[in-house]
Amino acid sequence: MTLAATTLDSPVGTLTLVASAVGLVAVLWEGDDPLRVRLGPLVEDAAHPVLVEATRQLRAYFDGRLTAFDLPLDMRGTDFQKSVWAALLAIPYGETRSYGAIARAIGRPTASRAVGAANGRNPLSIVAPCHRVVGTGGGLTGFAGGLEAKALLLALERRGGELPFE
């Protein structure tokens, strides 16, 4: 099945938004490893209704006017991955959780490493806020968009939408 795609210039680089007829499938980073999120063929379609709304909401997020996304999502992964990604959606704006806290939240308290692996494969960056997951001591850990982008997103949220750069 062919998916619709468009790009969005953002403060953290050019993002590629991907949607199906069901909902948003992915928010990919510039230079994202194609093996991290396998999607199949993409067709440019900036007028796709899900992509139009995702673009609007992401711009509002970067402008500090949106703290929670309200988009139809088409999560594609294993049941375990989907449970981790759903737990990401529950992390409030401006807060962080450890991998262990996510593991406990999904009822798998010894699965911190597996949570980390699922977090790394999260296709819905920013929308399913994997940037809000940090190491046990609060340190920044791996992020598909790079640690600088992760730090910028967390700073954006801590400052209530005021970008920490410009």
C-alpha cells in the first residue's frame, strides 16, 4: 500500500510526515535510517487531510501554542512496540520518564532494555514523544533525531514554547 508524504521545515530540521488513509504513520528525521522505520513506497501528497492537520499541529507545537497532539494515528509495529508507544503518549508535555518507568507503566517492569529498543523504533517522533524518555539518572540517551534535537525539544517544552535558540 502506498503512503502519502510531505515535508515540514522545523526548528529541528526537515521532517517527513507520512500518512495512510487511517492516520499518521510516521514523522521521520532528515537522514533517518530507512531500516529504523520500514514504510514502503511513498507518494508526495501535501493535500492529504491527515498530513495537512499534522503540519498545522506540529507548527503550533513549535510555536508554543500546542501541548498535546490530537491526530488519528496508524501505529505499525509489534504489540509490545505499540504498548510502549501508547505509554509515550501518556507522558505530559514538559515532563520526562525513564525507560524503567515506561516498563513499569506497561506492566513489564524488567523490560527496560526492550522498552529502549521499542522507543528507538518509534515511527511517530515528537507526536508520540520519545524525546521525553531519559536515562535513569535523567541523562539524555539515544534519539533518532540526535541528542541535540532531543535537548532542543525538551528545552522548548520546559520554556513553554519559547525556543532555546534563534
